Amino acid sequence: MSLVGGIAVYWLIWFLVLFAVLPFGVRTSEESGEALVEGAADSAPVRPLLLRKILITTGIAFLVWAAVFAVLEYRLIALDDIPFLPRFEEGAK
């Protein structure tokens, strides 16, 4: 995997993990018993804790990226090992 390819795959994984992590721990003003701020949506979070979520996202994304890197770099899983894909044999036309 090239440097640019590795960075691109990392950021793709990072954003996917971010969207999975964002809803964790979100409490609305109704759930937390606080008054709703005028002009805010009913579903707006009271404390979104974005810095914590960004740090968690970075850690999880690194672990997932390291696994993807290992699989691709060390060829732990070849395309022929995936049963539902067609066979890719060398010399076949």
C-alpha cells in the first residue's frame, strides 16, 4: 500500500467510525431534565462531547486501519480465498 493510499484508506475508515461513534452518549434536554434553549431543535444534544468522540474515533480507526493494512500488505486473505468471488488464476484469459 502506498503512502497516499494508506492515508486515503485511513481517512475513509475514520469518517465511517466517526458516524458510528457520534450517537453514543447523546442526551437531549428533555432526557437530561434541562430547559430547552430557545431556537434549538428538540433533538439537539445538551453536551455532545465531541473532543472525546474524536479521540475515540481516532483510536478505533487506527486499529481497523492496522488490520486492513496487515491483510493487504502481508496478503493474509487472497481474492481466491473468498468463496463467492470468481476465481482469479494466472494465465487465464
